[in-house]
Amino acid sequence: MPQLNPSPWFLILVFSWIVFLTILPPKVLAHTFPNEPVSHSKQKPQTEPWNWPWH
């Protein structure tokens, strides 16, 4: 059964993984999102209690 002979297919597998691991990660890591999260200040806004006239 010739499909069990790994000699031609192993090199194809190795070279394809080398290509995937050298070309694709920089392209994926260079991707930027259009809406970057903005860091907000850690201070809580000062709130005042409402002054209801019927209390």
C-alpha cells in the first residue's frame, strides 16, 4: 500500500508547517482593531443625593 510510505508526505507536511509558522503569525499579530479600548480614570464620579421636595 503506497499511502503508508511517509517519505514524500512527511516533507510536504513539514514544509507546509514551516510556511504556516513563519508567514501567518506576523500577519495575524499585525492586525489592529478599529475600536481600541480606552482606559478610563479610576476615580468614581462624585454624586450628590437628590433633594426631593415631598420628603
